Amino acid sequence: MTPIRPEEVRELLSECMDELPEVFFRDLNLGVVLLEEAKPHPLRRGDDLYILGEYRRTQLGRQIVLYYGSFMKLFSHLPPEQLKERLRDTLRHEFRHHLEFLAGDYSLIQEDKRQLEAYLSASDEERLP
């Protein structure tokens, strides 16, 4: 199967964004972007852990970034509709970070830390699909 092009992924991402209420975008002044690069997680073991998306807060504002290259590293074998589900899940995860930040709640950050700790403590055999 030929990997889906970045333009096609942007269209799928746009469809996922259209599913969300406008209020979710409040104070997300830098919007949602799809970068073409892959972003390997700095603590990965092998080629199995990539950052799919990030919620960024800077002096310039707030933004959600998704990484096309990371999606292709992990999910290039998926048909478009299944890839869209992965995009949707990642987008909503990052929006949860945004909304929790606005509310002063950091529960998802703690959940992400626990998942990373489980990954790091798992043996190679446990991490294989």
C-alpha cells in the first residue's frame, strides 16, 4: 500500500477538526498544524515510539502540532479511514491537554507519564505486537 500523502492527511485532519465544537478552539491562537517531519521520542527503544502530537504553550500562544512523519512511521500500512481514526484520537488527546490547561487541571500529563513509565519498564518482548 502506498503511504498517504501529507495533503491527504491534512484533509483528514480538517475533517476531524470539523467534528469538534468551536469552544474547544478558544485561546488556541496558533491553531492546529501538521508538520511533515517524524518526531522520535527521545526515550524510545528501537523504532517503536514516536510523538504523534504535542500541545505547545509559548510566549506567542497555544498550538496543537501533529507529525505526519510519525504517523507514517507507525501507521503507513493503514487504509485512510483507519488512519483518520488515529488522527482523531491524537487530535482529541491534544485538545484534552489544551482544555485541561485552561482549567488548571493536569490529569492527562500524569496519565501520559504513567504510560511512558510502563513503556520504559516493559521488556522488549512485552512491547512487541
